[in-house]
Amino acid sequence: MIAERLDQFMARANAIYYASHDPFSDFTTAPEVSQVFGELLGLWAGIAWNLLGRPDPVLLVEAGPGRGTLMADALRAIGRAQPDFAAAAQVHLIETSSRLRAAQAQRLKQAVWHNTLEDVPHGPMILLANEFLDALPIRQFVRRGAGWTERYVGDGAWVEEPVEPPALPAMAHVLEGKVVEVNEPARAFIAGVASRLRRNRGAALFIDYGAEAGVPADTLQAIADGKPVNPLSPPGSADLTAHVDFADLAHAARTAGANVQGPVTQRHFLLHLGLRERTERLAETAKEDQAASLRNGLLRLTAPDQMGTLFKALALTSPHCPTLPGFADG
Ligand code: SAH
């Protein structure tokens, strides 16, 4: 068998995985933890829309919408709190998995689907993406002597090929045998969003896990049946993700002409948006088990030893956009 470069292996493995599994039986994401997550993101989008001068129509875009839970919760909150934003918003979803598109269609009847950002029409836009960038395929380089190798996968084992890697900021002080990663599709996606925001009013919110500044490390991880497994398990048997390098993506966004706010921790972001107050208000009138699940969700999303600090929020905006909710004092 011919060895496959890691990003090609990861893209192929995830395409099989998302086509053949219900990924949410293997892992849980923030919108599946608490309905308040999507509701707050919807209200965030509405405030951003107001601060941007209420463009009408406006594209409300989500990248990698999973089961459609985030967007459904967001639209419910928007419909109640900001009917004028609801009337102006046209929902567009970027999703490659036909299986997940079918799940999304159950909940989001009015949406239009696309395979890539390039297919989304141009115009003023608010874009949301939770745990999207971490699913995009990475390349890994290993320090060997004075040079570098790149990691390939052949027959379920690592193969290293000597390579002249692209210049990466993390490479300067890397020790022998250590790994440096680059997520080229994430950079390209961010640059594509940024160049749209340079031309049309808008804002984009990315929530994902990873370090604020790239610490060189092997962050590739595989989850199957809710447990970590070897990333080189047969393609399609596990969900493959990697940490997001927020500094690298912020740089890509600025280079392409967007303004950047954050990153701030998910804890900071959600608590400033009122996650605690909204959770308590719902819990007060909910049944006992539902109230417990809402309060447990608050803890999972914000506790530093759970999703609170590993997860970060990063906003890209068109030039001259005021500070968006959740990004002050961050
Ligand atoms: N945002 C959701 C789902 C996260 S899982 C949530 O928070 O629950 C990652 C999502 O991105 C899935 O919907 C997956 O099908 C989608 N995805 C992965 N790679 C993609 C790509 N290259 N283009 C578009 N969507 C992709």
C-alpha cells in the first residue's frame, strides 16, 4: 500500500466516519449539552447585526452544523427577541455529510445547503461555527536533526518522509522528535471568511478547542464509542480531530483584511453573554431532572476542568465593527 499524507488520510477517514456513523453517539458538543448555548449564540448574532447597521437581507451562515441543534436553538431565541433580525436573516448551512444534512433538514426547513464557503452567495453575513475547524485535516512535521520530515500513514503505521515544510511560526525552537502541526484548510476557510468581511459588513464567530498561541505538540486525537483510540485505527472507525491554533488563525484573518476580536475562553464568553442567568431562569420553572440537566450543562460548558478554558471563542469582523458581546475585557 502507498503511504498517504496525514491530511489526506484524515480527510478520507472523516468522510467515511461522518457518512456511516451518528457522530453524536461518540461525542457531545456544546449545543447538545445545553439549549442555552445555541440561544445565546443566536442573541449574539442579533446584537452583532444591530451593531453592523442592520443589513437587510443578511446571510445567517453556519459551518458544520452537526444535528442542526445550535441553529434551531438560535432561531428560536432570535424569533422571540429580535423579530426584525429573524425577518432579515437567510439561513445557509455549509455541510459535506449527506447523512447530517438529512438530520439538519428535519429541524431547519428554511435552510439552503452548500458544500463549501465558496458556494455561499456574497453579501452581509453573520457566520457561526462550533467545533468545525477541529474536524479539518492537519499536516504534521517532525524535527529530525537539522531538518524536518512529514508524517504519512501506511498500513496503519506512521511513515516519515523528508520534507521542506512551509514556514510555521511554531518551528523556531522545536526539539528533536517533536511535532509541529498546520491546518491548511482551516487557514483557507478563515482567509475566505475574512476576505468576504473586508468587502461586505459582517461578523463570524468560531468556537473550538485549542491553545491561544500554538504550542508545538501532536494534538491529533481519535474517538470511537466515546473513548480515545489510536488515530491510525482503520479509516472511518473513529472521529479524527486536532486542536485549533487560534494565533495562527487570527493572523490568517488579519492578513486577509478582517478585524479580529479575542480569542477569549468559552467560560468568559458564555458567562458574559448571561449563560448563568438564562440557565437559572429556565431551571426555576423546569421539572427537577430538567433543572438538574440545565445546571449540569452550565458547569460542563464553563468549568475550567471541563470545557471552560480549553475551548475559546474568536470573532472576525468587517473593519470598524465595535466590540462584540463577550469579547470585552478579554
Ligand atoms: N457544530 C456541530 C457539529 C460539530 S462536528 C456541533 O457543535 O454539534 C463537525 C461538523 O462539521 C459536522 O457537521 C461535519 O459533518 C462537518 N464537517 C466536517 N468537515 C467538513 C467540511 N470540510 N466541510 C463542511 N462541513 C464539514
